[in-house]
Amino acid sequence: MKNNNFMRRAIELSIQNIKDNGGPFGCVIVKKNKIIAEGINRVTFNNDPTAHAEIVAIRNACEELNTFNLEECELYTSCEPCPMCLSAIYWSHINKIYFGNSRLDAAKIGFDDDFIYNELNKKLSSRKIQMKQINQSEAKKAFFDWEEKIDKIEY
């Protein structure tokens, strides 16, 4: 039953955000059956295309817990995460995702991420945004330095 309550809070955040002239997305992050962070879509408020509800909640959770690893956490979001948010969820090591609306539901109201999912499967030369690798030999120095660093913090 607690799962439903956490999802209801994410939905409540999404509905309130619409009233506050934001996007229809809300998210909560839970650890040990307690909400530790919330997030709403702040794209237009912050003029930041990465300020999706899930990203905002992840940033807030990391700050609250003073860590970049959220492996003991679950995420409840009002909508299936977009590719960017899904990647951030993987990078943060969150254990489980619960979502309300699907990405198909989101597409019906103008939030269509399918083109990004499709772009990821294309060869670099076929993508909408041109990508070209340059200065690889110079860039490899940072990777070499990282590989040799004894006291690095793995993530």
C-alpha cells in the first residue's frame, strides 16, 4: 500500500506543477519506505532542458544523502522516464522505478521521446545531430591519467 502512496505523491506534485505553470511531471525518491527527495519538472522555470522531475529529484536525493550512489532507493514518477532521465537513474544506481503514465501517454500530449530512443540505435553518421570524433589521441591522456590514478573515487 505504501507504494501507492508514494506514487500518489508523485502524481500530486505533477498536478500542482501544472497549476504553477510547469510541466505535468512529478517524482519522489524513497529510501527505507521514507521519501527522501522530491522533484518537479523545472525546465521552463530554470531555463534548463535537463531539469526534468526525475533529474531534479535525483539531485535533491544526492544532496540529502551526501552521496552520488542511490542504490538503496526507489523512484516513483508520474510518467515513464525519458531516455535522459532513464540514463540518470541507471548512473545513480536506483534499484527500482515505478511510473504512472507511459511514454505513449506522454506522446499523446506533445511529449514524444520516441525519436530519441530511435536515434540511439542509429549509426553516428545517420543521426539528426552531426557527431564527429576529433582529437582522440589528445583526449586519451585524461583516460590514461584516470586509469593510472591510485586514489580515484570509482563511480
